[in-house]
Amino acid sequence: MIASVLVANRGEIACRVFRTCGELGIRTVAVYSDADENALHARVADAAVRLPGAAPSETYLRGDLIVTAALAAGADAVHPGYGFLSENADFARAVTDAGLVWIGPSPEAIEAMASKTRAKKLMGLEPLAAVTAEDLPVLVKAAAGGGGRGMRVVRELADLDGELAAARAEALSAFGDGEVFVEPYVEGGRHVEVQILADTHGTVWALGTRDCSLQRRHQKVIEEAPAPGLETGLTEELHELAVRAARAVDYVGAGTVEFLVADGRAHFLEMNTRLQVEHPVTEALFGVDLVALQIRVAEGAALENDPPRARGHAVEARLYAEDPARSWAPQTGTLHRLAVPGVRLDTGYTDGDPIGVHYDPMLAKAVAYAPTRAEAVRRLAGALESAAIHGPVTNRDLLVRSLRHPEFTGARMDTGFYDRHLAELTGAAPDPYAPLAAALADAQGRSRFGGWRNVSSQPQVKRYVMADEEHEVRYHHTRDGLTAEGVRVVRATPGLVILEIDGVQRKFEVARYGDRVHVNATALTAPPRFPDPADQREPGSLLAPMPGTVVRVAEGLAVGAAVKAGQPLLWLEAMKMEHKISAPVSGTLSALHAAPGHQVEVGALLAVVVAQEEQPA
């Protein structure tokens, strides 16, 4: 029996596997990069081994270092998690060659299915060998790995070469394999997948369907099980195809077979030879622990002939440190508080942890289960809405509005959901009373030192930036307490403000961290009284939207070059994704401060474009 497991991964999935290992009485071993020295997964494991460096290529993609770490720590098994080396056959083979148990499929099965090009050939499909205008739109995909990395939709033939290069670079960085391929892009379809689990005795379970259609950048955002609204015949077909794929390669362990469902037909996409991020919804639906089953299968145990019966409905939302209104730009900083009540929360963070630039921006997965889909969706939306998430900008508001959107509640969504609805989902106005609540809480925090003021006729003025706009609020100190026009202040403390608005009392929970203030689900910033002149930038300045590394500069780009609005100028890599920086206007490049390999901080000046009408005569 397995006595000690090293998880060749980090963050949320490492913590998830450790939790099950603890319940089974199995000792746990973590590996951590220098950037993760104080990360939660390194803290909760029974033992932890350093991987020198910070970049994935130096650490979590170094299979040789991970095998050495497992042997040094006395582990007898390795769980790969997902991402990184989880679908790398050479790594699986190195683990078993070292005398360790590999908690996953055989290297041969990984070789057959983890490469999407080989998997398609096995299923009788072929990628596009040459792309013509008639083939458009097409999808460029990484042959290894997943998670939306190395994927690009191409609608113009002239863009193909550039998107191929970008996809190769991103795939190489994320998975250590730069192979990509091209396939037709089916629009208006649903992303539906089947969870499988197979043992070494010939039993293969199909553990129902999941719908993962709500995606950004081809990475899933909201997932649910079972996939709603599928005809019984189609569901059975999906199960049969998934089991057939598993049996074709003598598959062992947990895996997922993914399809695009359009016009009532199933189109095979790929097989992921690992545990999926969204596995908790299947666990909730079937009442199983997939990690525990992975371990038992690796120990040689046999599954029951038939899987458990599915009951109810489960929905999962991925909470990311990113700004959906700014092209999903990842965010960094300190996560001061993370609490989502009433639902399962899988996370690799605790209060006070830093969110860095080296890895995926996912903070947590929130999972709600209920007897019906409508109840599960309502429960998850309510939990996220009432959650305390204090720190960098997140996609929390987007998740809540997505879950309540009629297209989602009516199960009419497809993979183009955010292409159609992103503007409305990110354009809702923030709470107009949040700045007043913040100001009153701040006043009470300071009143213990200054008391009330004798000149009550003079209003106190406070300014906050909310949703990129400055808001000014006024209130009075009186002998009876704080007052404000248009509302009645029922209670005001540094952490809680109760206002009566049009006869209804509303509660505002307030938390302050430096100049950042969180009022319920609304984030505000107190601007400095005296702005730093160094912060003033000339028009046309291109600033780094996030900390990261400059990976490419457009070919031939130099100071004095003419550029067009929207033209890509350079690319940043942050949190395992490439981010394109484009010219804001047509004009002339008057300054270029970026070069490949440069590390930049958020707000760093990258380039300056002088608009055509602004150029000197």
C-alpha cells in the first residue's frame, strides 16, 4: 500500500490531493519553487523539497528534480495533479523507472492520448495539413497540455503565422512542448465532457457528463454536472465514445474525454489523461472522492462493476485574480481575505498570501451542490455575492452575473457566451452608497483620536476612486453622531455601517488595507491628497497592465516606425499566458523601452505612440 505521496504540482490541486491523503493516513510531500517558498501547499505538506528557481521551466517542469525530490523525501508514489508534467509520458516513465508508483495512466496511454494530434488520429480524425481561406475560422491548439494555453482562434489568413508563433511560445512555456496543430473552429457549440475512471482489471466507469461551455481564452470559467438539456441518446453516445477511447489505449486511472456538441452531434476534441480542474462537480454528483479512487486504482484495487448512481446537480465557478473588463488582465498583490460561505472551496491560498506573476491566476474553485440545477446555481451565486474577497481585482462580479444570466439559467449557453455578453456582464454600475459607507467607517476610525467637531455646519469631504471614476462624498459630525444627506446613519463603526435608504436599512461591511477599501463586494481606492508628478505620463504612453516578462517585440519595430491603431507591438508573459500590447492610435512610435527578456512591473512605461494629428510639423 502507498504510504507517502509527492504531488508534482503546486497551489490548489496540491492542497486538494494532500487533503485526501491525510484522510487516508498517507504522508504527503510537496515541491516548491523559490516563488512558492511560503505557499500554502508547501506549508500544509508533511515534508517539502525546494526546486531552485521561479519559472516553471526551472522548477515544476523539471521532472528530473521532482523524481530526485521524491526519493530524497522517502515518497513511494507521485501524483501529477493537472497542468505542468501531468500529461508528460517521459515524466511518468521516469517516475516508474525510479521504483515509484505513478498515480495515473501508463506512459503508453499518455503518449497515445495526451498528444491531441495522436489522439485525433486514434479516433479516426486528422488535423488540417494546410489552411486556406475556405477553412476559416480555424483553431490553433497546443498538442500537449490544456487549460486554454497555446490556443488561438484565427479568422483572417494573414494572422495565421503570427498566431502559430504565439501559440508555440505559450505552449513551450506552459508544458515544455511547443508542438501545435490547426483544426476547424466550430462556433455556437457546447463544450461537454465525460469523466472516466478505469482500473487494472478491465473495468471502465463513465461518470456522467459535465458542461464547460462558459470559457474565456478557451479556459473554463463555470462548469456543471450533469450537462443540462442533452437528449438521452446523445448522453449515451458520449458515454460510449469515452469508454471506447479509454479501452483503445488500455487506460488506467482518472481521465476526461472532451467533445464539442453542436446541432445535436458530438465532435471529439481530445482526451485529458489526468484529473481535471472541474472534477469536484462530478464528486458531488456521484458522492465519490476521485483522488482516493485514483490512489486505490494505483494500488491495484478493483472498481465495482458499475459506478455509483448520480444524484442532484453541482456547479463550479473558478475565482481568478483578473480583470474581465480589461481583456482578462491578471492581477497581483496581497490576498487579504478569502471567505466564501456555504459551499465547497478548493484553494491554494489563505488570508495574507501574496499573488505573484509566475503561475495561473486562479485563486479558488467554489462548488455548490443541490437537488436541482436551479437550486445549485442560486446557491453558488448567493455564496459568491456574499463572499469576502479582499485584495486585487477578481472576476467575482462576472461570475455572479453569469450565473444569473437568463441564457445560463435557461441552459442555452455555448462557448461564445462571453463573446456576446462580456460588455453587459462587466458594465454594471457599482453600489453608489459604497463610498459614503467607506467615508463614515473611516471617520469613526479616526474619531477615537479627534472626537466630534464643534463646527457641525461644515461638511467633511472624502474622495474615493470606484470603477475608474472619482466619487466625492460629504457628511457631518454632530453632537448626535454622523449624518449625511439623503440617508439616515443608523450605525457607523470602523467595520460596519448601517444606512437607512428610502426606509430600508442596508448593512455595509467595511475593511481597509492601506489605501484600498472593500465595502461588501465593492472595492474602492482612496487617492493620495498630493499626486506624485512622476505618475503623469504623456499621451500615447503604453504602460504594462500587469507585471511580467517581455517575450516578443513586433518584427522590425523601432523608434520612428509608423504604426496603426490596434497593431500588435509587443507581448508580455504573465501567469503562464501571453498578453498582446497594441498601439492605442495610429501614428509614430516615439519611444520603445521594452526588449525581449525584460522584467517589467505593473505601470512600467513600455512605449509611446504619438498620434498622427499630434506629431510636430
